Amino acid sequence: MDELDSKIIEMLQEDGRASNAAIARDADVSEGTVRRRLKRLIDEEYIRVVAMLDSKKMGFTAEALIGIQVDPNRIDQIAADIAQLNDFRWATVTSGSYDIFAWETFDT
């Protein structure tokens, strides 16, 4: 990954719907270069395309970021299980005081 890849990722983080042409203009490269770079970033799993919902528009009135400590041998399985629960939007493995962080949306 180089400076151009980082620039492309940064631009997509600001506007996930930015066109290849707009990214190319802002990065001062050709649209083909952006298209090839994006394909490689996705194929090599540096980035992935996801849709994030607006919890309030979906009727949820509260959100929580939950830090979880678990047995080190079960971290990956528990994170995967949590991510499958209906009220949880995502769960990720981390380092530090907590092994897993999970984002939950719910009604109060």
C-alpha cells in the first residue's frame, strides 16, 4: 500500500459513494488507475464495501458500544456469534483492556 492507496481510502471514508472519476480528479491520476487500485484493494481485502444504516431512521432510540472480555481461546468464535445477533451491527476483535467491541442498537 502506498500514498495513492491511502489517499483513495481516505476519500472513500469521507464519501463512500465517490465516483472513480471524482477520486481520480482529486488524486490527480487517471480514472483507470483509480479503478485498478480499488479492485486490488478490494481483492486483497485491504478494504471492503459495506452499507451502514442510520439507526435513528430505522426506529432505534439507543446505541451502545460494548467492551467484552472473554477467554483468549474463544475470542474469534464469540465475536462471530455476537455479530450474528439481531440487535448487534458489528463486533470486532481488539487488543487492550477488552478483547471484543460490539455495537448494539436497540429501543429504550
